[in-house]
Amino acid sequence: MEENDIILIKLGGSVITKKDNPLTPNSEAIKRIVKQIKTLNKKMIIVHGGGSFGHYWSVKYDMHTKPEPYDPYGIAIVHESMIALNQIITNIFIQSRVNVYSFPPMVFMKDGKPQNEKIYEISEMTKHGIIPITFGDVIHHKYNNYSILSGDSIMSLIAKKIKPKKNIFVVNVDGLYYNLQEKKIIKEIKNKDLSLVNFKDNKKTDVDVTGGMKRKVKEALSITSYGLEVIFVNGLKPLEVKRAITGEDFIGTTFRGI
């Protein structure tokens, strides 16, 4: 499938929730981002993370990205917490007259694998004034196994199928730093050159059971291997998110495809 004009956006859990406070959304941050998105006439698909909702329970019930027969009660709790967070987010969008359509990842996953036809169908919805929105969640595999499917992984799965124009990870920092002390941003990474990235510093930004910042970088590089552009931008500065979407100068890190 050729590159299209869809913008794929991941709203990080560290932005949309207060990660130090279990089960607490950052409603004001969500509202500010939605306010900027509303001003744009763009085709979008949105993915969001778990933050202090899904990750909180995942840790409590020792659930990971590896498929295993986890505690059924833990499975139910993790999934329900993600539904609850998704409901909070979608309500803010809809109250702002932004037409989102929510669905869990099990809609386009089967036995732990993405279903191409369903992903293409989801992308078709963007042509008619709808913004599909999905989220990291616990998913079913064969033989009663389950696993955590992160929002970052979903970004990569969708991007590889529909080839979005831009793939934007909305995080709680200004991008990737050369080092955390000086707060100097790496503006551009080409051809998977990570020699200047100090993950010991960057990991501080968002550590959780799905891999934190290091996992985001891994998925970003996976996406760029298809010749696509990936952007890391600070969701606590919503105007920068808008600028990244529209192509204006913005503060953040851009990964260039090969």
C-alpha cells in the first residue's frame, strides 16, 4: 500500500495520565491536545497508552508482553482499566466535537497477529470524518495465553500496513536528548544512527512494563525501515504537537526513513 495522507498519532501514557498517581487521568493535558487537533483538517488514527491505568494493574498482576496464561482476574482488571481510560479520552474528544470511533486492539488482532483487512478497513474510516482511536491492551493468543500489546507496538503494526504520512509519538519530554543534564535535543536521526543517544539518561522519561522510551525508539526505527517519518514531540506542549502535524518548525526529534 502506498504512503497516504493519514497521520498516525500515539498519545503516551505519561502525557494522558498522571503516572505517579494510580488511575488518574491528566484531563487538562488531554483537553489541550484535543483543542489543537480540532483546528486541523487532517485524516488521523490515534493510539493511546495505559499510563497509570493499564500499567499500574499490569505490574500488580505481573503481566508482560510475553504470551502466557496469566491470572484471569488480572486479565479482566487490566482490560477494564484500559476501557475506562479510553472512555475518558473519547468523551473529551466527543465533547469537543471531534468525531472519534473507539475500538480495542482485539478488533484487528487474532492469535497475537495483526489482521490486514481490518487495519485497512479502519484506515478507510478516516475518509469520512471519523478519527479511529485504539489503545494498548491485554490480548488473547492461542491456548489460553494472553499478553500485553503496547500502544507503541500498535503504532508499528498499523504503520507498516497503511504507510501513514507521519507517525507521531506524543511523549512527556521534548524528544530524545544527547544527555539529560543539558537537555539538548537530538533534532534528527537518520539511518538508525543511535550513537548519540544515551538511553541511561533517556530511560528516565517513561519507564513501564512495555519498555518505556527504549521501546518507543525501537518501534520508531522499525517504522522508518519502511521509508516512513517518525516524530517524537512533547504532548505537554500541545502547540508543538500541532506544528509537528502540520509540518511547521517544532521542538522534537525526527527519525528519517532509509
